[in-house]
Amino acid sequence: MDRKRIAIVGAAAAAIAIGIGGVAIGSSDDDSTERPITGPALEKASNAALAETGGGTVTDTEVDDEESKYEVEVTLDDGTQVDVQLDENFEVVGTESESGEDD
């Protein structure tokens, strides 16, 4: 292969690598960056979420979710999962069920 072709192939490979990296960086659904709620905040957030859903079981939590300060996932007795979004004062700012319907 001559130098020109090598340069073109190298440039194309670099562009593909950058494009793939950009997709990975652009994805915000990376579990490795999620931090669970801990300490006294966990109890406050759980109580607020369960009051909002009328019961159920807290199955997951996250601090600094992309939508709110705290997110609490509650699984209801019928298996429905509800994400409850809370602000820094543990006030409900939104909910979303597993069906994707916003309340």
C-alpha cells in the first residue's frame, strides 16, 4: 500500500474510533456513575417515596439523578415499578411508572 492509502485508512479508522467513543460518552445511562442514597437521607427519601406511592418496597435509590436530587425506585405489590423524584428537601417533584407515564 502506498503512503496516501495508509493515511486515508488511518484517518478513517480514527474517525470511526472517535465516533464510537462519542456515542459511549453521550450515553447517560451508565450504572457505574450512579450513587445510592445513604445515611439519614436514605430513610427520609424512602419515607417520602413510600408516602407518595401509598406503599410498596424500595428497590433502588440514586443521588443526583439526571432528573432530581434523589430518585427512589419503589416496587408496588402488583409488580409495577415507580420512580419517585425528590428535591433536596425530600419533596416530590415527579413520578414515573414502568409504563413510562409521567404523573
